[in-house]
Amino acid sequence: MKRTGIFLTYFQGERLRDFPQALAGILDKENVSYYDAVYSSCDGLYYLQPASEELLLKVHSQSMVHQVKLSGDYESALYSAGGTVQAADKIWQGEIDNAFVFTSFGDHHAGRNFYGGMCYFNGAALAITALKERGVRRFAIVDTDSHHANGTRDIFGSDDDVLHLCLCYQDYSDNHNNVDVKIPYRTTDEEYLARMRQELTTRVMAFKPEYIFWEFGYDATQGEYGDKGLTRDCHLKLAKLIKGVADKVCHGRLITILCGGSGRALATYTIPRIIDCLAELGSYRAT
């Protein structure tokens, strides 16, 4: 079994109201470590660390950080991004093999000097910056949120050491390892997984990243605001595919970051299944 870290930050809205209770039967496993920023004290818990302002300013502009401070959501944004940074650190130290990071504010719409779409800071970019300072050189970011990752592309668009694979609304590729894959509306699970298998396996296996970051959004699910036609069971199949590639190419160093999606029932259904897959507990099967 893999040693999996779960990083749960402060959250707003209804979609995560069932957590951490929805992880019953997972949190008590010996190979699962739980890092918590909700409760002030609880036996057996580790504590989530916020991102430092020093690290923020290595990725985002000072004026942007100042604007987030004025938003009233600064503390939650620090913990949202900090979970990804801490997950990368724990994997680098060999304490865990992979991770699932809950966010109150997502990643991929936060660029160097702009933010939007409920994304204040780019946790993946902060984590990659910290890892680069430790000598790690090659990374892959796989984005299955329904929308284009404009913030991530802004930060890494000319960085040849980062493969950015985004499944969104357009087909695009360039000489800096940036790839967009168009996912049309009314796409079936089989079509989506086939495109992912083709692009992910070919590109990631050739690129040989040392870490993979999966920006996981369930907003492309039927009935969600980014509905592309996917069923709720597609996400577990996707997790198995991405984890399988990570196991082959980078010793399983995979960090899954919760991005888009609004439905509470969908979150409660999909997230425990993905974490179960990461930790190789075998409680759920892809149908």
C-alpha cells in the first residue's frame, strides 16, 4: 500500500460539508496521514502549515499578494496553497508517497499578477518553486478541471522543465511542453479516458517528471457548471490511470489538488474513492 497524506484546509460553501466525516474508514488506516487545519487540537492529527509570504513572493507579485490580503480570504488562501507545499515537502522527505489536498480556494486560475475563479494563490507553482530550490528539476502538471488553467500557464508557459497538460476547450501545443486537449460537450467517459490515456501516457512517459501534480476538478461531470458529459464514476477511473503513470515514471510521487466542482453529493462520492485509490486500500472499484 502507498503512504498517502490528506491535507484538509479551511473551506467555504457547501461542497465539503461532509468532510472529514466522509473519510471514515480511510483516516484510521496505518498508511494514511491526516494533516488538519480545521480543529485546534485532536489526538493523532498532524497540523497543516500555511504558505509563507516569502515563498508567495517568489511566484506572485507583491501587488497581487496585497490585493489578496484586502479580500478578507487571505488566511484561508494561505492554508489552501500551503497544503500543496506541505504535501510536496512530506513526499520529498520520504514521509509519504502521494497526497490529496483539499482546497478552499483552488490553484489554476492564479497567475503571477492576477487571480480569479476562486483561485487566489497557485499552490502547485509554490510547491514546484520550493522543490526546485531542493534540486528537483522536472515536473508534470495534469489538469482535468473543465476550464483552462490560465494562471498555471502564465507562470510556467516558458519553463521547459514543466510539462503542462490541460484538458479544456481547445487543442494547442508549443515548444515549451504546454499542451491543451479539447474536450467537447457530450463527451463519454470512454472517449475522455481514451484521450487522457493517449496524451498522458505518451507525453509523461517521454518527459520523465520527478513529480506529477494532478489538478482535479469534477466540474466536467454531468449536471455540474462545466458539464462535459462525464459520469461520476469517471473520476475513479481517471485516478487509477494517473496514479498508474506516476507509479511507473516517478516512484508514485503524485499530488492531487482539488479544484473545480460545486456539488456536495459529487464531492462526497468521488473524493473518498480517489483517496482510496491513492492509498491502495481497495475499498472501491471503478465500474
